Amino acid sequence: MQVFNLQLPSLIRREEEEKWVPVTKLGRLVKEGKIRSLEQIYLHSLPIKEYQIIDTLVGPGVLKDEVMKISPVQKQTRAGLRTRFKAFVVGGGNGHVGLGVKCSKEVATAIRGAIILAKLSVIPVRRGYWGNKIGLPHTVPCKVTGKCGSVTVRMVPAPRGAGIVAARVPKKVLQFAGIEDVFTSSRGSTKTLGNFVKATFDCLLKTYGFLTPDFWKDTRFTKSPFQEYTDLLGKPTKALILEDVERTEA
Amino acid sequence: MEGASAKGDSMEELKGLRISSLDSDSEEDAAVVEENRKAVDVEEEDDEDEDEDLEPVMLGFLEKPEHPWSLLRQSFPSKAGGAPAWLDPVNLPTGRHCVCDICGKPLRFVLQVYAPITEKESAYHRTLFVFMCPKMSCLLRDQHEQWKHKPEQPSRSVKVFRCQVPLSNPFYSSEHSKNDGTDRPSSPGAVLCDRCGTWKGDKLCGRCKKVHYCSERHQRKDWKSVHKYECRQVDNSLQLSNAGSILTKKLWPEYEIVDEDEGEFGAKVTDDSQNNAMSLVSRGKADDSMDSIIDGFKMDIDKRTFAIFEERRSRAPDQVLRYCRSSTAKPLWPMFSGRLPKADIPSCKHCGGRMIFEFQILSTLLYYFGVDNGRDSLDWATIVVYTCESSCDASVAYKEEFVWVQLY
């Protein structure tokens, strides 16, 4: 339920969440609408530091998230045991995945923080075919492997109808990634969920890093968005702050 | 006999003939002839109806809500996806009504239509809520159930509820709503489940008694993922910000349903569409046996019906809902097979009176809900809702109505 300002019933106040004031250059460009898709950001390898960028570009309701695990971790202090909660959140949709890990004193804060970190770490997943190029890509384009800690996860292309042949943990991540069929193989201490999930994430990250003959063509370089919109970024953002002050006084 | 000497060109002849003449020449078993005859009758009816003045149909389109408060229950919205804006916020459906009778999982909210009846005082505010199980396997099993004639306890995976309240009621003020965001309901509603936000949360966590659930299933899932750690915290600290409600709920994306009269959209140029219909229909097999002609004909009826459906729909391709509440109204069937004959519409289980067609949901909704095109993902041709003609008042606030699903 929303709480409206009872002093001014005629004014409709927007929720605070909608007021995103971007702090980074990329954020400003996204808010203005100069950048339309995530792929433009990926093309220039720009770091994403504000989670609202992902929200605006991908749109609400597309990215689903799920808590993989909440583990209580403890530290011994003079005053006793200090417990904190570590939340692992995986999110994804539409060929993208994100993984967020956050530790906090309360479960809710940990989950919230992990969702934000998951949004910040969203990566594109390359999908390909096992055999005939009929329909949409459904599996990994080639054999890839990812490693974190002692856990290595290997993904092998599978024919249609195979489904995701993986353990419960990587299966969740792969489902969010939008991969329909894959064979996996893992090694190492897979019961450490943190490393297991990070290893599959690393594996998915490598799908676009693998050089295949489609990429042999010379790249036609385009201007980085910062270069392209340099005059727009040069304009000061002071006007925005003044507007806010006026509102609160009235 | 025409049938016996059928070749490619006589197929064209057959098309030109009136459908009823086919019956006299058939050597088929009675069943096939019966079905065709039945089909013939209905088709003839349809043809006649199309020539007469049609009932005015309201079309529903999905849009993003205008304001953040447009979809709250005090605005009496018509919406699709998200959580339902319950009309009667206190006497929500419970128990068996909330779950899919086939798999036992709580149903997901599809859409609600605000359809008051001006003539009836007790239905000053009236809303119809549609829920369904998101699993295709349940929908396939549901088909078997819906074809059963007069089952004692229907076990469906798609359910429709009707709720109506008079002008003066304990939930909303009798004055006209100002529609500017300042409306408030007269009393707070019942607490909803923390996991799904759809159904009534009448079950509590046994330990902390702070978190509400609609069903044991949701309680178990929440415990496993989040509440196990939080429940303990309540003992130590007094605050409990429910972490389960932060996660994105498994709900379909939320939209507002905006309605327009179908008459606003003029009929498109019919020449092209008729050619389309004919080209779909004339692709028949040149075979000697009557069987294949009958089969081909049956298939052609399906295609012809679909062509008619598409032509009507093309006037407003974005339409999601077709609303026409009248005793003579008929739904626009996309397929010939799988229709509900008028004679088979059951009677209202609350008052025993007649039930009439009220509205139908088209498969365009699936696109808006972002349902993917996998093998096992949800799909239907149309979902047709029949409601009590007299919109009876019964003891229960949310009365179940009859729903018919047609699959491709």
C-alpha cells in the first residue's frame, strides 16, 4: 500500500524509488534514453555501477530472481558469536544472467543487497546449436569450462530435447540463462555452493569470450557512448537539484 | 454418387454445394454423419447470425496503468497479471477454491473484469476474477474434466469467481470515486499471503506468528528459503521485515485492461480475407474414398472457422478480451472442434438458473504475459466464461462460475 502525503491530498507524490538520480556518466546516458540496450554497454565493456541502469534497460518484470541459499556465517567476538546472513541470489531472463552474493546482519537486507549485486553483474549468454541450425539457439555454442575455487564446471552442447543435465545448483543458473539443453560435468568440492554457482557463472561468462569463425571478420569500431555524447555529459546537472528543493518547501 | 468419383476438381464442386446435400450421399457410419449434421446445423446458425445485427462486443486491451493507484481495489479496476485487487477484501475464497484441483498448487491470477449490472441493486459493484494453474500439463488434464457432463465435484485447473456488492457496503464509500489518487477504502482488507500476495493469508507461522501464508505449500517453500533464519531473529529483535516479500513473486506482469467498443474498429476490406479463407480451405486431398473427403472437410471446417475468427480479430489485433453479456451472445470460436454447444452450458450451481456467455479471453494475453514458446509452456485458443444470467446472490462472497477452455 502506498502512503500519500496527507497534508496535500491534491498532489500526487511519486514514490521515492522512482526518483533515481544517476551518479555515473553511464547512468545519466541511460536515464536520458541515449542508450537503448544492454548490448551497447557490453560492446564497449563499460562497468555498470548503478543497478537502476539494468532496470531501465531491461524493463520491469523481465528479470526474475531467486534466492539460491541463505547461510548463516559466524564470527567469534569477545562478546560472543556474531551471526550474519549470506544470501546468494541468481537472476535472469531473456538470455542474461546475474549472480549476487551479499552478507548482512538481517536476512531481508542481505537479500535486497544480493538482488542489487545480481543486477550489477548481469552478463549476456551466448547460445548456439548442437547440429542443425533450425529454430532458435538452444544450447551452448561450444564446450566451455569455468572454475572457481576447486570447483570446475564443464558445459557441453547437447541436442534438442536433452534438457539441462546438471546438478540442482547449476541447473537453476542455466534455467535463468535461457539455455534449454546442455550436458554438464563438474569436479571439485561442489558442495560449497558459493564456488559451485560462481563456477557456472564463470562458465557462462566465457561463452561470449570464445573465438569462433563467426568473429573472424574485422571489427568495425564504433564510438564509445561517452565520446559520442560528450557534450550532453558536459552539461551540468544542477538544474535537477534545484527542482527537488522547491518541491519539498512547497 | 459424387463421393465415389471424387477427383481434384470435384472437390471444388463440393465446396460450391450447400453443406446439407453432402449428408444424402454418405456411406459413413452414423456417428460421422451425426457429427457433420450437428456441425451443419450450428454452422448454418452461425451464418444466419452473421447476416443479422450482431450484439455489441466490448474489446479489452492491455495497457500500462495510468497512475500508480489505478490498479488498487478502491479504483474498481479491470486488470490482468500481478495480484488481484479483491472487490470484497474480507471474505476471500479459501481452501479448495484457491488451488488447482489437479496438482494442488495455489492458482495464479490471470485477470479481473469490472462488470457491474446497472439494473441490479445488489450488483452495483461486480467483478469477475479468473485464476488458472500456470502448468500446461494441468490444463491438458483439465480438458478431460470440463468435458464431463454434470460432475458432482468438478476438478478444474481454471477457475472464475464472481463477486458483487451493493452501493452501500462496508468496504467502500457510497460517494463517487474522485479518481485522483485520494480514494481510500473504508476498511482495511484481510491479510494476504506473504509468498504469493494473491490469496488470503489465514495461516500463520507457528513460531513467530508474524508471517502469513495461504497454503501449506507456500509456507514450506518460504521456510526453506528465507523464513528459517528470520523466524529465529524475531525472538532476539522485535522487528521483522519479511524477506520473503522482497523477492519477485511468481506472478504474471501487471497491466490495466482498457475497453473499447468493437464497432469503433471498422471491418477491414473483406476481399483479401475471403481469398485467404478459400485458399486455406481448398487444399484438399484428391482421394477416392469418402473418408478422406469427410476428414478433409472436417479439417476445412476448422480452418474456415479460424479464418473467420482471424478476420474478425484483425479489426483490432491487440485485443485480449471480448465482452458481451447477453442471453443471445455467442463467443467467437477460433476452432470448430472443441467448442461448447449452447445446449451443454450448465446451470448456475447457486441458484439453478440459466448461465449465459459473458466474456472470452484470447491467446494474445500469453504474449503480454511473456509466456515462452516452449513445448510445455501454457497455450490455449480461447477461455470462455459463462455466468449466472440473473447474477444471483448467494451466501458465499466469491461465487464460482463456469469456464470453458478451448485448446488448439
